[in-house]
Amino acid sequence: MNETSDAEKSGAPGFSLRDRVAIVTGAGAGLGRSYALALASRGAKVLVNDLGSALDGVGGDTSPADMVVAEILEQGGQAAANYTSVATAAGGEEIVNHAIEVFGGIDIVVNNAGNMRLSSFAKLDVRTINEVLDVHLGGAFYVTKPAYLHMVEQKRGRIIFTTSGLGVFGIYGADVYAAAKGGIGGLLTVLALEGERHGIKVNAVAPMARTRMSGDDLYSALPDEFVGSEHVAPVVEYFASDECAVTGDMWSVGAGSVSRLFSARTRGYFKHPGTFGRVTAEDLAAHLDEIQDVTAFTQPSDWLAEWDEVVHLFKTT
């Protein structure tokens, strides 16, 4: 792979990942493949993890991971294949240990592996929800935890989760998928706080791109060339770099658009319980517009900061 990146050739500042080791899960096709190729193009040594299963998570095939590794090697990069499922704690440890054995360390984890089973809630078989949760949410824990402990020791690391606008805004029929992605958002906020003192930055990408998981119709409003996974990969490159200046962020990315998704608290309605008595259901109905007004909001840095806002209102109102 060329030592000079496209950014450097164009005269723009180039981000180098030389001597960094990256794990990309679900890297045999689609978004994961684009991430693996992009990180390798920046000089990273990449463990290409892919179980090679069908869209619903069934089965296994080593060829998707092997083909991506072959692409990277053909272009002069460094890569190795891993076929372990992310859906168990033992699998997560095996993936991380494999990267350390082959490349001598771990600096970057891109949690991308996923599967999809759509069903309206009324028709959902709740006995099968772990088949999705264990890959998306479980996998985020299982792979990240052993990598995180290694990063803590070296006082440096980059963890990138894959979330989704479906976990924030929803869509019909994606109950379990949305719940898993929403759960990853919660993990992101806590791990970013805990990792900051160890030099570990934790961010998430919420891709909007045509893949086998998205199907053909979801992005039909734009030409194929503008909704490919290659339009998402640069965000992963940035989050993986030493130049990354953010942690705890979730960026929605696709078709040339990059936006930050975030949780906030409206100014809302306050009734001092010591002066006017407790809030009643009638109060809520009467002040619904104030509660829902998003033109004035705050974004607490953590839950304690949110509680401090309530305490401040109580003491100053």
C-alpha cells in the first residue's frame, strides 16, 4: 500500500496510522471492508474479522475475510484474517488475543459486526432477540473489554462503535436492532468518560450507506455512487487517528453529510415543591409546550451534571 496517502498527495494534512494495530469486526464486506481498507491505506496493521455468515447471522464462510486481507496485502499493506464470532465473551477475547499475537498490540477497535432480523413488535418472537442483541450489543462489550484493558496499560487507544439513526429516531419493524444500537449509545457515553483519563477516545459512527443489510430500496433516492460505504470510512479514519479531538461523540454519516447526534435536556417546566407543592398530572398537561420546547436546551456532560441542574433550579427559584 502506498506510503503517501491521497490526502498527503493533494497537499492536505495527512493522518498516519503507521505502526498502529486495528481490529475491524464484520470486515468481510460492506462498511467493515471499507473501514479495513481505509485504515490499512493509512498504514495500520488490520485484523480483518468476519464470521462469513448470512444476513441473519446463520452459517459461516472464511472467504469474505480472506478476500479483504488479500486486497490489503496486494496493495502493500499488512493484514490478517480472523473468523471468530463476536457474540460471546470467549470470542471477543480470542479476537483481541489474535491481534496481539500477530501484530504485537492493539490500538484501534472498530466494532462493526452486525446482523439483521426485521419484525413488527406484534409478530416478534422474543425468544430469538438474543440472536441480534448478542452480536450488536454483546459484541460491543465482548470485543471492547479485553482491548480496553490493553489500552489502559499503554495509556492510549481508540474505540469506535457502530450505532444507528434507527436507535435514535426509530423505523417500523426494527425493534430489536434499534434497541441494540440504542444500548451501544449508552455504553459509548460511559466508556468515553472512563477512558478519557487513560488516553482512550471512544466515539461512534451511525452510517447511512447501501449495504446488504440496508437493502436496495432504503437509499434509492440517490444514485448508487453517492450512497456507498466509502463515504462513511473517512469518519472511522478520523476517529482512529491521533488527531481525533473528540470523545463521546456519535456522528451520523452518509452521502457527503456528517452530523453529530446527541442527547439533550430541554429547559422544561419547574414548579418548586417547597413553595407550590408537588407537580401534578394537571400541571404537566397545562405546561406540555414548555416541557417539549427544544429551542432552549442544555447538554449535561454526565448524569451528575444533569442532577446539578435540578439542584440549581431548586436553590435559585
